[in-house]
Amino acid sequence: MEDKNYQAIVEKVISGRHGEYCHTRSKELGSVTFSLDVWQEKIKPEPGTYVMLSQVFKKRAGWRAASARFLQPSDETRED
């Protein structure tokens, strides 16, 4: 798994047969999804929310993030 962090914007929050997950859009990777099981915050993300994705890996259906949280002001100033 890649240890680099990626900023993304939540496009949809979906309830699927494997639970709730988010579909996001990242400038670097394009479409990336993550399960709300790996969401690190108390409040669920909504469409339009900026998030930070990490532990990103590719599956047959596309990119997945194994960790996700809200984008924080400190993320804007540092480079990964």
C-alpha cells in the first residue's frame, strides 16, 4: 500500500451491499473509494467535503483507500 496522502473531494456517499462507502475524486488518482468502516472521524463526510486519503491501493474495480479523514488546515501547508 502506498503511504502517500491524497486530497480528494467526496462526490457521493453510498449504501451498498457491503456497507456504506464514499466515492471521491482526487486530482492525482481520479476516482477513489473508501468504506466508512475506515473513516477516522465521528461525523460522516458529505458530498463536497474535502478529505485526506491514505494507504491507497488498486483493485480490479479501481483505487481504494484503507484510511480516510477530514482535510485539516495543517494538510494545506505540508507536502507529502
